[in-house]
Amino acid sequence: MWAYEHSIETSAARERIWRLWADVAGWPVWNGDIERIELTGPFAAGSTIVMSPLGADPVELRIAEAVEPELFVDEADMREIVVRTIHHARRTAPDRTTVTYRMEITGPAADTVGPQIGPEISGDFPETLAALVASAES
């Protein structure tokens, strides 16, 4: 398994973070790496998101778990690997929320492929989380 995690703290309530996550069509506002995105179904477990990163082929993500207002998990099944991203908004004080993105790459080729593609996929977590928090705080 390959894993990477990044967290940021904010004064925004986790309900505000959740609203930004649930508005999939609005993700490009705070995630500059998305060229195009589409949600099929509600923002809930079982629905799919087709995301086209800038200059790359579309990736289909399945929402594996969604627990409002604290957590959603998406997965991309690429046969030899599964890329799972856990998005978590945890209240850490009455007026503070910690937002964490954790990527886990599992499967038969994870030990080989994970270190190659994991940093590419998760490399923008710091910038993406900073932009998400800035949107939530505004």
C-alpha cells in the first residue's frame, strides 16, 4: 500500500466544507487542477464522478462513503490498483475544523505503481486544501 495525507485547520464550520464538497460542479472554483467534472446521481455512496484533470484523460470515481457533514470517500478502480481518497472534516474545537485528505493506493501493483503515480495525484493536496478552506471562510 502507498499512502499520503495532508491536513489544514480552518475557522470554517465543517457544514460549510461539506456544502463545497457536495457541490461537485463547483469544485473547479477551488480545485484548479480540474478541467471538467460531472456527478451522476446524488452526492452519496454509490454515485459516480467523472473528473477530467487539466491535460489528462477523464477518471471515473465512485463515491464509496458519504457521511454528512464530516466525511466522503471516493475510489478509482484501475484494475491492478485502487486509488482511494478520504476527505475528512473534523471539528477540533468549537470554532475550529481540521480538514484532511488521505490517499491510499492498494492492490496487487500498489507497491510498484503507488510510489510512481501517488505523488503526481496527491501533489496538489496542500494547494487544493488551502483553496477549499479559503472558499469556505469567505
